[in-house]
Amino acid sequence: MAKATKKAKKLEVELSVLEWCNQQVADGHKLSMHWEGGGDSGWVHFQIDGIEVENRYTAYLIDSMYNELDYGSWAGEFNAEGEAVYNKEEQSFEGVDYYSEDETMHQECNIVIQVPKKLWYDSINIDIDCHSDDQSRVESSFNIKNGFLSDDHINFQQQLDTKLEDQINAVIDKFIEASGKDYRGIWQDLTFELKDGVINGDFVEYTIDELGIGTRSTDEKSVYLEITAEETLPKD
């Protein structure tokens, strides 16, 4: 009696990196890599049709993109973000890297604070917190070592906050118009001692003669990561 023949096992051949990318596109998928980072941390992640995917091929491609971007450990006062999409015809991931650096520029101004002499205090604090996408916030407060905060103090603070917001916004508008820089914000905490004020009639005067304005400069760089036919996954 003849022995039954065994069915031959199908030989599975691992696709090259290029073959894998092209097969994904042939199946109707969109391949893309995305990155963001700066200030000592950063990462690249891989998406198929907008969904993050992790496998041996995506890990290899992510490592290749890290090398292409060349940000190392992402150390430094900068921000970077971008996206690259796979182009089957060009056999490459193509996109744009947006690189930006932050700095603080000093803008001269002449903002005079007039505090009525009848108000008692040891110092007055001005907290400026202005963001590019939010309303400017200025809050003043009296520091009194011995004594209490009266209604006159509170009313003056409210009026001063509104006045300072208007004056600081005017400085910001002037800076943006003159410099052409991307405005980020102002974050300053100023303290004026009673003893340092200048007496002018019924008022004690203080002057803000400079504001530190945060800016951001952005550069765009084309990203082109070619996948060659010879690229294969490393052996385990």
C-alpha cells in the first residue's frame, strides 16, 4: 500500500521594508510618520490610516526617521514638529519639519504707576501673565506688614489692573508691528518698594521702563526619507 504524501509547507519569505510599504499602499492604506519634541524630550510615531501602529517594520522606519531628523536627544531650547507621508512612486516618506526657537526680547516702554499717598503699604506687586492666544491678565496686590487692606486699596487695585492691561496691550501691539516677530507672551512679576517711589503731588510714582516679550521664530525644512530596495529588517 502506497504511503500518503505529505502536503508541502508554504515557504514564507519576509518582505523587504520597501515591499512592505508598497504592499500597504496597494491595499489602500496611507502610511505616515509624525514627530514632536524639544527641551530634552521628543518622539516619532507611525500611523496607518491615522491610527498608531507598532510592529517590526514601523520600528525600523521610526529609527530611520530619527536619524533623518538628527535631533539626537532633543536637548535644547527649541520645538520641532512635523509629518511625512509615504509616496509609493517616489519610494520615500515626504513631509515638512517645523523647527522653532523661543527667546525673550526686551521692549522699552514708559508705563507710570501712580499710587495715592493716602494708601499705606510696604510694597506693591504687579503680576503680568499674557499669552498669545489668551486675554492679557494683570493683577496688582499690596504687601502690608502691619495693617489691613481697606476698600480703598481694593478699588485702586481693580482700577490699576484695568489700566495696566490696556497699556501693556498697547506695548505688545507696537512690538508686533515693529518687529514682525511671532509673539508668545509676557510673564513678569514686578515688585515696587514704597521707599523707592518718587513723590509727585498726592501720588507715589513707579515706572515700568521695559518689558520682556517672549517671541518664537519658525523655520520649515523639507523631509525626504528614501526607502531603498536593499533595506531589510535586521535579523533577530
